[in-house]
Amino acid sequence: MEYVKLGSTGTTVSRLCFGTWRFGRRTNGVLETDESEAHELLDAFAAAGGNFVDTANVYGDPNGTSEEYIGNWLGDRDREEYVLASKVYFPYDDGPNGSGLGRKHVRDQIEGTLDRLGTDYLDVYYIHRWDDETPIEETLRTLDRLVDEGKINHLGASTMAAWKLTKALWTSDVEGLERFEVTQPLFHAGYRDDVADYLDVAADQDLAVCPYSPLAGGFLTGKYERAEDGGVKAPEGSRGEFYDVFEDYYVSARGWKVLDAVEAVADEEDATPAQVALRWLVEQDAFTCVPIVGARTVDQLTENLGALDVSLSRDQVERIDAARYEDPETRRRWGN
Amino acid sequence: MAQTTLGSTGTRVSEFALGTAMFGREFDGGVATTASEAHDILDAFADAGGSFVDTANTYADGESERIVGDWLAKRDRGDFVVASKLYWNQVAADESLSRRAIRAEIEGTLDRLGTDYLDVYYIHRWDDETPIEETLRTLDRLVDEGKVDYLGISTAAAWKLTKALWTSDVEGLERFEVTQPKFNAAYRDPVRDYLDVAADQGLAVCPYSPLEGGLLTGKYARDADAPEGSRGDVSDWDVSERQWAVADAVEAVADEEDATPAQVALRWLADHERVTAPILGARTVEQIEENLGVLDVSLAVDQRERITDAYA
């Protein structure tokens, strides 16, 4: 396993983070990953040297199930060997203060999260989204206090407008509060425009980037066949069954071009497209990039971890970069 | 013309500014707007109550500023709010927003305009090669010296504008109070975040290209060739379907109101809750007169919404 400092923090993490969004999740009544499968996956990740595990208070059905699975697994392990991240924002319960980033909800949620994980502290605590209804000062003061109390080591921010992330950093600077050091945007080889500014902020401010959906929900594994309309023909049993949403979210003309480039590089390197797509993220040089890989099975996890055995030449990275631009025109961003 | 407050500043401006990018501009061996036409345009604008004049050091390589300056010499400088910009520079052409460049450009601009001070001094674009601290410290000093009243910023990524405001806050410097993004009924999504910052921070918004480069004048049609001499046949446009839909909606409302499409598009923009004062461009006296006709146009809520919703 390779390790890296998490951006400008002093914490060292494995080059890939394990995402536990599927733990205890029910899709159409069917449990995606049950507790014993979850523990097998965590065992395999840890055996490969992985130490960075990502969850959220709302993962699993009911909410908190993913954190519980991880907590039960950690009970037999040394907590100090792992870097644990969780999140707050989305509705945990139906109460009027059951969601968002107000002091009351954040205070309530950190206790539940620590309890379920069976730990005294989180390494990273993310705001899962921006809360337009709560002043960012209140949120940051609350999180800063949690750092003082030893309940959190580092603050993180997931998806939001680039200028709001900038405003949050500004607020921390002016008020002398802990600042967001870790980010978690949607970022993968096939997706660029909407996240470009966000990544510019990360580069400018030396923030770590831990992309979620690094394989575009599976699109960049190459398991989908192109339909005549530019969408996907979904294989049986894949997430493509939900392919209306999936197509809107992950599939584009540019995406197919990127996939072609990724598959060509994979052939050259005797690697899988998923491995190449993950390695491309790890190779980002403007900021520390630690992709969050999910997995349904140990085989999938092993394939994903195999990304670290792949090395890409400058030329191969550039061919994937080039495919991300539909044409030279789109390189010219609005403004600068 | 109605007067409005320029964002969080103490300055009052007319509800439209006059854009002067065509003044003295040479192309195809001719001049887009000659000095005497330009003075007629400025007269028409001032006669209608306009007080806010917008130029830049780069417009016709300084000729626009000279033309405005010659006209101002016959007027009372204090009656007008004059804005200029730098980035594409006349003297310090190898730098954009360094201290050296700003120091050189402001002198040229004041000299050409024949004035001791600018009301608003915009950075025309963001300079990735110069620390924003250096730019803001230099601009702040110009305010101390009385050469500039307010700082402005034209087009930039929303987060960079935010970073600039952050820098001013932390360093105790004057901050950008006026913005000049491209914004109109047919160009909205790319500027959404930028306008969010302006609203969040109480900044004035003075949009350029209010007619989307002529698309909203009704001169252009989906399947027809652009008219002779118009900008449509010199630049290759990439007009999206929803932009055409906005143009159609604007034309339909114009028919109902017995107004021109340009007047309707300008009214939509001037009434937009995020907008302080759109910048009217004009190449000819006829065009400024048509554009000023916006002062007699008002839109019903339903008409506004049809234009707004066409950009779906």
C-alpha cells in the first residue's frame, strides 16, 4: 500500500479510501451489503494496508447502520490504526432540527456518530452539503469547538459551490477558527465542468481532495455497452437497472470519449479500466487526491486496490486529459 | 432616467450606463463610431438623464477614453460617474495587474479622460500571474490618493471574486464594490454563482452584453443568414436552442408592447433583482435612441416570466 499525507494535515492515509455507502443499504427492500459481508470487505481492505474509511451518519437503512457495522468491526481492532471520516447534514430524523448544520443538530449528530462507531473521536468530520439556512459562522464555531474538545481532528467539506467553500475558508481565517482541510466532491475522469472551479480552490488553498464516485457509478469500469442513443445498455444485475438516473448523472458524449481513452490505456498496461481511472485520479498533481472506492464484493475491492500497482506514463495521463475536452473551445472557461 | 444607488457605495448612478467600446474602434478600414458620432451618442444619453459612462484603457487602444474625455471637457465632470478598466494594457503591455502596470495605466487613463479621478476602476479580468494582494494594495493606495473612488471587477470565476473580498477583509483594504459580468436573458447559467456572490456581499452588478451580442435585437433568425455588416456574419456563433427560445419570447413580448426586442430585453435586465445598471452599447445614434426607448417600456409579471422561463 502507498500512503500520503492528507493534504496539509499531519495525518497519513492510504492512497485509496474505502467508502461504505452500501453498508446496510436497502434498495427496493434488498440489503446491498450485510454486516458479515461488510466485515469481510473491511478485513480485505485492512489486510491490503488500507487505513482510511469513509462513512456518514445517513448511510444504511435505517440511518446509522453503516457506522454501526464499522463500529462493531473496529471493536476487535486497534482504533488508532485507522483514519475514520463521517459526515453531517442530511436528515437523520424527521424533527425540525433533524438535519442541516445548525449547532443543535451538529452537536446531536457527533454524539450519535461517535457512539455508533464506538470511538471517542473522528479523524475527519465533513459537512455533507452546504446549509443555506444556517450562517456558516455558527457551523464553523461549532465544529471548531468539537476540535477543541478532541471529538474531531480535521474538518471536511463535501459538495458545494466553489465560492461557498471559499467563503467558509475566509470565515475561518477572519474568525481564527479551524478550517476545512479535506474536501469530498464528485470528481472522476468523465466529469469536469461543474467541479473545475471547486478543484481550483482546493489547489489554491492546499486542501486534500477525496473524490466520491471515482468510477462514475461504474461507468468507467467499461461494463456498460453503448446504446444507439448514446446512453447505456445495462447488463443484468448492474446498477444500470436504474439507468435513467444513472445516465443523467454519469453518461455523456464526453464520458464515452474518456472511457475509450481509459480502455486503450488499460489494454496497454494490462490493467482494467477501473484501475486506470482510479490511478488517473491518484496522479493528480495540483492537489493530494485520495479517491473513495466502494465495492460490493472482495473481488471488486481487490480490483480497485490493484490501481496502485498500475503506473501511467505522462503521455497516458495526457491522453485521458485530452479526451475530457470535447473540443478545444471548451478549454476556454468562462472568465478565468 | 431613474437614478439608483451603486450597490453598497454612496454614489448614485443612472439606471443604465453607456458603454463606449465602439468609440473610435477601427475595423475593415473604417471606424465603428467616429468621435463626432460618439459625442452625439453621449449627448443623447446625457439628455435622457444618463450619468454613468463606462470605458476601458483597451477600447480602441485608448481612443475611447480620449473621445469621452473630449466630450467631458465641455461638461461638468461632477455630473458624471465615469468608470474605466485595466488588464489589457496600453503602457505595461507585458503585465496585467501588477503594481507597475496599475501605476502606469491609471495615469494614462486619467490623462486621456482629462480628469483627476475615476469613480470606478475595474480590473477587466483576473491576473493569475500577480498575487491578488499586490493588486488590491495598489488599488487601495489609488483610493487613498484620490485617483479612484471605488474598485470594480469585471469577469472572474465566482470563487476568485470571493477570494479577493476575503483578501480585502483580512488586509483592511478597499474591496471590490462594483461588478461587471456578462449577463442577459439569454446568458444566465454560467454567471449564476457570480451573481450569488454579488448578492451575498452587497455588490453592484452592471452587466455588459445586455443583448447577447445582438441576438436579442431580433436581427437574427434561426435559419436565415445574418444581415450584411452585422456581427452575425463576422463571428461564428454557437447559439443554443434555449438562447433562441429566449430570443423568440423577447420578440413575442415586443410585438405585444409595440416595442423593439432590444427594448424588451433591456427592460427585463434592468428590472432583474440582481441588477444595478446594465451597460447600453451603441454604435450609432439610431441605436442609442432605440435603446433609450427602454425607458418607456414596462413589462407585466407574466411577460417577464415568459422570457425567464424560455431559458429552461
